[in-house]
Amino acid sequence: MRDSAIALYTLAGLVLSLGGGVLGGLRARSPHSFYAADVYHMTARSHRRFAALSAAFAAGFLLGLHWTGIAIPLLAVYTLLLVLYASSFARGFSHDDD
């Protein structure tokens, strides 16, 4: 694969991980709905852990700019983690506490 394509994947992963970190940080500070906190157990601690994990992946993506062999596996793993994180409290986003 060309170096420019790998650099693009690395930058996409960096943007995703920074966005995931911001999302985790914002969700850690926001009030939780019944579904997010009590049903899915997504507490402020869970969100802080994901924000820290996202920061670690961002550092990995920065390393991926120099070691191109780790870029695509990192992107695959982080994308899976981001999807699992987002889906684990998706019902809690509605703030419908009926």
C-alpha cells in the first residue's frame, strides 16, 4: 500500500481517537439518564476510561506516522472499540426516562 494511503488512515484514526476522547470527556461531565447509568452501567468512570483509552490510541496513531505497519491494525481495533462504546449507551442519549 502506498505511504500516502497509510498516512490518510493514520490521520483518520487520529481524528477518530481525538473525537472519541472529547466524547468520553463530555459524557463523563454530563448528567446521566436512567438507561445510561442504571441499565447500561455507563457511569462517569466508564466515560473517563474511554477518554483515557482514546488518548492512548491517539498516541499510537502519532507513532503510526513513523511506523506505518501499525496504522491499519490500530484503526481497526479503535473503530471497533468506538462502535462498541457508542452502542453501549445509545439508548441513554434519548433522555427518555419513562
